[in-house]
Amino acid sequence: MNACVGDLADGLDLAKSTVSHHLKELRRNGLIEMRRQGRKVECSINAPALNELSSLIQIARQDTIGGEAALCATPKRSETRRETK
């Protein structure tokens, strides 16, 4: 699937500069590829990289602590309170 930055910005109702910034981060991390087509910048998904990321997320979700994903676990409120005597 290919899309131009301007088309994505219009579809998301965001400024082109905002969309471009986020797309550059995705490209920097290898999740998408960007090519200049004249005045337009065309983006495409890097499917192997996204599949690898998806696998890592599934592994993280399976590795749970107390029912919460290990990567996202936060202490419960009762665990953060100090006991008073």
C-alpha cells in the first residue's frame, strides 16, 4: 500500500508538517519507506519490519505479571501507599 504525505494529512485532518514528522520517525525506525515522486513524497509499509514488531508485541503480551503485560505493568495504588502506624 502506498500513500502520499499530503493525502495522509488530508485524510487525518492534520498539518502536513505533523504527519511528515511522524512518518520520518517511522522511516528512521525502518517501519516505512519514503520515496520522492516529483513534488510528492510517497510512503509504503515495510511489511517484514511490521511483522517482526507484531511478533515482539505478541511475545510481550504473553509474558504477563498479575494479568498485566510485563512491559506496561504499573504498581497498583494499594502497592504504592505507605503504611501508617
